[in-house]
Amino acid sequence: MKHPQSICLLNDSFPPLIDGVANTVVNYARNIEANGGCPVVVTPDVPGADDSTFSYSVLRYPSLDTRKLVGYVAGYPFSPDVIRRLKEENVQLLHSHCPFMSTVMARSLREQLNAPLVMTYHTKFDIDIAKAVRGKLIQDRAIHLLAKNISACDEVWVVSRGAGENLRSLGYEGEYIVMENGVDMPLGRVSDAEIAAATAEYDLPQGIPVYLFVGRMMWYKGLKIILDALLQLQEQGKDFRMVFIGGGRDEAEVQEYAQRLGSKCIFTGPVCDREVLRAWYCRADLFLFPSTYDTNGLVVREATACSLASVLVADSCAAEGVSDWQNGFLIQENADSMAAVLTELYEEPETVKRVGENAARDLYISWEQAVRKAQERYEVVIDRYRSGGYPARNKISDEFWNMQGILMDKLSKVENIGEEIGTHLQENRQELKQLGRDVKEDLKDIRDAVWQKLDDYL
């Protein structure tokens, strides 16, 4: 990198709200700072959020608390204070990790900060929209607006080739670059003592295969495939333990569906301690992740850090780079296919171990590597933007968000003037108070002198 970078990272979720993209933003910020840059995170306000634990700036804008409805807050991307603070930080590039409010906010800021806008596409939002919005016409309109919002960015990144294909299916016609996410877990296993401490309260007999899933408890993650496949193993008389780590909207239904497996199924709920989660990866024998929803499968990469092989759906985004029976195991998107693979591997623990070691060698990428590559690309984007290499953004929607940015900037200046007036009034108030005290002292001296004169006279 040619010089330190001041990068604004925007996302609709950030701790204390935790998901894969929030984790991505945390690791981007941490590594940008470690590499000598100056990250600034812009995100909606969350009641009870404590940003004092972060060594970099976290700027929050107003939001509605809709966590009980959707698990997230709804940001209102209008904040004069944010634009003022970002100008003080001399931000050189805006990097949005969500195509909704965060990208709207970034589009409002771009002209005022004179900084290019990069957007990373992480998630198959057409699935989320279909679940959140009823009515095909409204869904299509929402997806159309989503694609337009992404197209307004100067450069678009995707976390996998499959994510790029999904973005194309939404109507996006521009170019994109594959920029993989990394893993914040170091390469290597933890000690047996740490594994025992993390898993002590659960029934995990030695010599019995332990299968693991980590992620949101949502049916579209392929959870029915896992449970139906394991039912087939149970019917064959095979013993095992299946551990689900995470929470989500479908959690109660998943637990009810899993009752046929009895005590073989364990639900831990979310595990926020990364070292405890790492211990679980090390305790498991296979990672089951038959999701065709995820665009990158970050949890699969976390598993590779611990030499844990995964069972994945062939041609899914999570399976990119995986060779069957070499550094992972590939199945068709159905329970029979998973059951067949698990049955075959049940008697081949050495094969499972070897493939896991290959996965660590072939598929692992650290966040340090991933963010360094991103920062190298930041330099290209900044230089290209400053030399006029990106097309002008002069559509009606661009003009609208630019006007919002201008309004925020004007209001921030008004607030500054108000603060200065307040400061001057406070300073003058102190001077007036001191003047009053001086006058009172003078009056007291005069009064004492008068009484002294009267006393002498009388």
C-alpha cells in the first residue's frame, strides 16, 4: 500500500447484533487498523450498544428497534453528525457491506466526502426478500430496486463466483470482482483440555461420531436434509451425536422436528465465545452444511481452520474450491445423498481425518490475507476515482441522494454554529458570573468603608 487508508465501513448490522456480515465488518476494521489504516464503522444505533470496546471509531445513526420482528434494527440513514465526523476523519473510500440502508447512506455521503463507493454482495437477498415480502409483484419491485442500488456503486465485489451469479440473476448487469472473506480463527487445533472444558456439559461418548452444524436455525440452511439423513442412520442402528450451534426464527420448529432422534440431537444455542466455538469445531468429526443459500459459507472456512472436513452440496457457493473426497465431501441436495455419504464414512474415520487435513491446507484463508488483498484493491479504486475513471452518477436517484447528503452537510454546519454559539454563551456566562462576583466584592468594600467612616464620625 502506498499510504495509510481512511476507510469507512458501512453495514446494517454490527455488535451487539451478530451475524456473518457483522463479523466480516469487525474483521475488516481490525485488520485495516493493524495494517496502519484508519477504519471508521457507520451503522444503525442499537439500544444498549457499547462501542467503547473498539479501538476505532463507530458512528451510529438513528434507527427503529425492530429486533422482535426481524432480529435487526431498521436504520434511518440520515445523520448530520455522521457526515461531520467522517469529514473530520478525511475518509478516502466508502465500503458498504449491505445493499439496503448502508448503501443508501453511502450514496448520500459520496459526493460530500468526494470518495468512491465499493459494495460487497454477501447474501442471496432474493431469498430474504421472498420470505419477508408477500406478493410476487412487490418482491420483483424490491429486487429491481436492490439491483439499481447496487448498480449505483463505483465498484462491486462478491464473496464467491456463486454470489456473482446470484447477483446477475437479480438483474445486475455491471462488472464485479470476487473478493473472498477470511477466517478469524488461527490455523490449528486447540488442546484436548480446552475441548473437554467447552463440551463438558454434553453427552458426547468417545468413539461415537460427532456431527456439527453452525449457523442460523433457518430451514433454508438445509437443516431438514441433515435431520432426515440422520434418521436413516438411526434406522440402520448407528449411534452418533448431532450438535446444532446457533439460533434463529425456525429454531423451535427444528427442535420439534429433531425429536425423532432423541438425545442424539443437541442444541446449544448461539456460541459467541470464539474460542469455545473453535473447541467445538475441533471436537466434531464432520461438519454438515447442505446449504445452497449461503454465498460464501464462512463457517465452512472456520471448520477448515480446525482440520474439520465438510459435507456440502455440489455446485453450491459453500463448495467452491472443494474436490470430492479430497478436501471435502460433495452430495446432491437431498437427504438420501447425505445419508449415503455418512453411512460410507461411518466406517472410515481415517479418511475423514485425512480429508480434513487437506481442507486446512487447501481452503483456509485468514482475515489478514483477505483484508490485505482488499486494501490493495482500495488503492486501485481510489486512484481510479481521483482520475475520473468511474462513470458520472447523474441519474435522478443519484441526484436525490446527493441532495440528502448536501442537506446533512448543511445541517451539520448549522449544528456546529449552534455549538459555537453555545460555547461562546457559556464562556460569556462565566465572565458575567466573575464580573458579578467582582462587583459584589467591590460593593462589600465600599459598604465596609462607609460603615467605618460612620463609626469614626459617631
